[in-house]
Amino acid sequence: MSMDIARNFGPKYLLQLYLAGAIGGSVFYLVHHAFMAASSKGQGMWTRDPSRTPGLGNSNISGSAHLGGAAVAAITWKRIRKGRFWVLN
């Protein structure tokens, strides 16, 4: 899939899309993390500690980071379908 994007839009666009997805995923992760930390205060010792959910890794990773990356992909797809895609110089 990434080779198709690079072939159609260029490797620079692919890199920008990748970085935008990483930033979008990080933002979603941090917002979700902050929300979970604020909502879990004072709920006792049986509440799951949100600070122990990693953003990166191979097991028990945060779904919010994937959701952020998917949101960036959906926005990008919509812009491509309308003929408006961005490439920074």
C-alpha cells in the first residue's frame, strides 16, 4: 500500500502522510490518556492505571493512538477524493 501511495503521489507525500499519522495518533493518545487519568482519580486501588497503557509496542497498546492515525487517514482520503491533497515544499 505504501508503495502505491509513493508511486502515485511521490515519496515526499508518503513521508508527510506518515508523520501526520504519527502526530495525529500521538495527539489522540495524549488526550485519551489525560482524560483517563482525570476520571480515575479517587476511584480506589482496583481501577486500571492509565499511565501503564503504552502508546507503542506489540501488546496492550493504546487503541486511541490507532484511532488518531485512522482519523488522519480518513481526512487525507476525503481530501484526495476531492482533488485537494497537500505536499509541503
